[in-house]
Amino acid sequence: MDLTLCGQSAFNYYRISPQVLGLYPAISLGNMDRRCCGLGSHAVVKDLLHAPLHRLVFTRAQSGSRSLFKSHLLTQEPPPGSFRQTEHGFDVTSPEFTLLSLATQVSRNQLLMACYEMCGSFAVFKPCERTQQQLDEAISLKFIPPNCGWERVNDTKGNDTNLWKRTPLLTATDVAAFAKQAAGLRGVKQLRWAAEHMTGQAASPFEVQTSMLISLPRDEGGQGIEIANNARIPLSEAARSLYDKTCCYADILIESATDSMGVILECQGRSAHDSDAASLSDAERATALTSMGYDVIQITYDQIKEKKSFDHIAELIHKKAGLPHIPKTKQERIAEDTLRQGLLVDWVELFTAGPAS
């Protein structure tokens, strides 16, 4: 039997770091019966992918356990390169095709969130207890290096988090080009919308959440402000004397209609800015940017999570950027409430989670 994962299952696969995948044996699909009833107990499925598995089928006659599979019939040939072989005995849709198959399974905003993660320099993956034990043992015995190209982010106490730093899998341009190639396939309209509403490369879920709240059109729940993520800013000679770098990257940059060089939003995540050294570096960086004429606004997750405090931040951004702050209509407020409900969630369970604590 052949198995090609798509949608949520393929997305979950791309979230798993190489050092974790390397701990698990391949699945021997050839030794299973037609319904693959034993597949659900395999360690790869049980620990990493989780049932039900979203899979592509190519004929209506293909069957399998309904508790194990959610089957999606492919009725039209996808663009070349839409499938990839894995080292674990099954195939998976390419990152682009994974997003397209997600487009028919999740909301439009959830699809945009998934696009940001695929195109960002981060992934979110929470190892189960058994996986964590195996990973800790393999690293302590030096069977595997601690990162393998993926670096796990620590919290303020030095403990592992569910956030992993890695090279982006795609760009927004890649997503848009694939949507053009896949014209006629289900989900293309939604995927095209997502590609058009991406604002750059994000480094964390917090940056994505802030970006969407600020940049999405007002009638879709955002503030309708044009932004750029991960914007490179060359530092002047004077700024370099304050912050010993030749350039820095703004989490979120907003062009200003005033004499300011621009408004920079710095997302102060719980994992990245809390040591004494990091706090000092952030302060030096902010001073250097301010010396060049930028307005730097440092924000925390709690500030965007609370509606009242976010409203004050939005008003401050408008003021600093020289933009008119027009109160939202009733319909725009309803759209914002809907956006916040789906956006401010536990990112580990991106498509099923309730509000984040």
C-alpha cells in the first residue's frame, strides 16, 4: 500500500525537527493489510503524526480505517514536484501543495497562519513524553547533535520550549507561483488570498499574530496598516557606535507619514529577550535605531492579547506613523473579534486549539 500525507498531517510532518525524525524507524507499509489497521500503533504515527491521518487517494475505491484516515480524493493532476518521499516509508505533499490541501480543510485565517509558519524562520512542535526522553538520551550520549540545523528555543529559566528556529521552507513568492501553476485545483483562491496577505518573514507565532492584527484589512479584522516583516536596516556610523553591528532587522516596520524614519514594532517574546545580556542588547539596539530617527515601540504578547491594551497600542502606532485613527464600525469590530478568537490561540494545536492561556 502507498501512503501520501497531505493537509494537516503533512503540515505536522514539516514541523518535526530532523533530530526528532532520526529517532524513529520507518513504517513498513508493505507488511500491512489493505486497511492498514496496524498503522495507528506505529511509533511514528502514535508519537509524531497522530491519527486521523490526512491522506490523498487517487480513486474512490481506495479504502481504509475511518478512525485512522481522513481521505481526500485528488481529481486533477497537481503541478510537478508536488510530492516528496520521506525516509519513513511514506510520501508527503510538498510544502506548497500541503498549504493548498490545507486551504480546503481550515479557515482562511488559519491558512494564512500556516503560510507564515512555512515561510517563517520558526516551527512549533511539542514532543510527547516518550519522544522527549529519547531526544534527551540521544543528545546526552552524543548520538545526535543538539540542533541538526534546527535550534530549540529556551525559556527564561533555560528550559526547552515548543518553539524551534529553522530555515524557512518557502517564500510568499513561492506560494503565489504555486497557486498560479495549480489553477483549477480546489483551494487555489484561498491560497492566493493568503499569499497576497503575507507581509514578510516572521520569526515566531507572536510576530505573526501581531502582523495579522496590524496589517489585515479593517473589514477582515485588522488595522489595515501596511507593514514589512524582518526589514533590514543598515546602521549609520553614529548608530554603530551605540550598537556594535552594521545592520539590524526590524520585527515589523511601518512607513511613517511624519518626519520619523519609520515606526518599528519589536515583539518581546517570553523566550528571546529575558536574560540580562539580551535585555542590554535590546536596549542598545533600540537606542541606536532611535538615534537614526526611528520610533521604536516594544510590545509583549499580553499587550496584544488584552483587547483594551491592544487598542491603545493601535492608537499609538497610528499617532507615531502619522496615520488617521478612525474608530471601527460595528461590522469591523465584529470582524476583529472573530480574527482575535482564531488568532490568539495555542500555536501547538494550530487548527484545533482554543484560546491561549
